[in-house]
Amino acid sequence: MCGRRGRAYPVTALAVGAAAALGLAGCGANGDGADPDPADDSSPSAVSPGAGAPSTPTPAPEASPTGAAGEGGERVCGPGDLEVVLGRGDGAAGTVHRPLEFTNTGAGPCVMEGHPGVSYATGEDGDQVGAAAAREGGQGSAVTLRPGGTASAMVGFTRVADYDEDECDPTDTRGLRVYPPGGTEALFVEVEGRGCADPDVPGDQLTVTSVQEGGAS
């Protein structure tokens, strides 16, 4: 697990070795105004290359390096293939759910399967904040993204105001660090808010589902 303030990562081409990646899966939660505001009518946040049954903590992806072949020989989608945006969402019982949408901007098809790694960060090359998103649900089926195709995963954000301040250690965040499923390089999605820097807050301040075919916004 990362510390209270996490570690810094480079914005572009964040190459992480498989062993190191297991400890860098990210941290955070949604803010008082909530990180992603369910009432926010603004367009989805743009992404820049940078810096993953009961929920279980999301480790950094174990899998293939960017552009490597999957089990069936298909090329795994990496940051160089993808544009990522955070769509609009809705909230219930103190949790906001917003779709994280991956669009293939490359020249050829690529494959995505499983849960992305998602965590709060203080900036594109900033510190990780709090615990990584916990995985919800099963692995899901592989999704083949042709050029222009989109897949999405739902991210749940628990309001920081719902935590005890002493347990949470509320910290301003500038966005999400996102590892595509099977990747060891991250993208950064800009969205300002607050997260819990303490990785041991009760429950899951961030959750994420596996990717599904199509967009959700």
C-alpha cells in the first residue's frame, strides 16, 4: 500500500515494472463538493497521457506491456492507443458513479479485458492520494476496440464529507491516474476534488468495474 501522500509518477510514458506496479495502484476518494459532482453539467474531462461480489483492492495491472499480444494473439490496448474521459454520472446514498470511457484513437484494433487501475492523484506527475479503487464484479469478457470504438468502466466515488476527518485526512486532488487493463503505463484524467489520503479509511472510497463494450455517458 502507498503512504499517506503516495509517490510521484512521471506524466508521460509512466513505465512501471511488474513487481513495482503491484504497489502503485493509486489512492483516493470523492470530495465534499464531491470529486466528480453528479450535478456537474460540464462536458467530460479530457485526458492526457501520464503519470487500477465484495470489493477487493485494485493492484496495479500485472499484465502485458503496452502493445503486447494478449492470450489470443490480439494486441492489448495501451495508453498510446487510447483517449480517456470521465463521463457524467449519478449519485445515491453518498456515492457518485461516473463512467470512465476509453476510445481507441489508434490505426488498428486492440483488446481490453478486466478492471482498470484507478487512483486519485495531486496532478499529472503528482502524488497518489489514499487507497486505489477496489474492484467490483467479475473479470468480464474481452472487448475488441476497432479504431474509434469505445469501452467503459464505472467508477464509484464516496463523498469525503461522509468520512471522519481525522480518519480520512482530506486532501485536494487534481484528477485520476488510470492504468488501462493489462497495462503498466498510466493516463491522467483531470477532475478536481478531494480524496482521503489515509489508505485505511473504512470501506472503499473508490470502486471500479471491469470494462464493457460501448460508452455509458
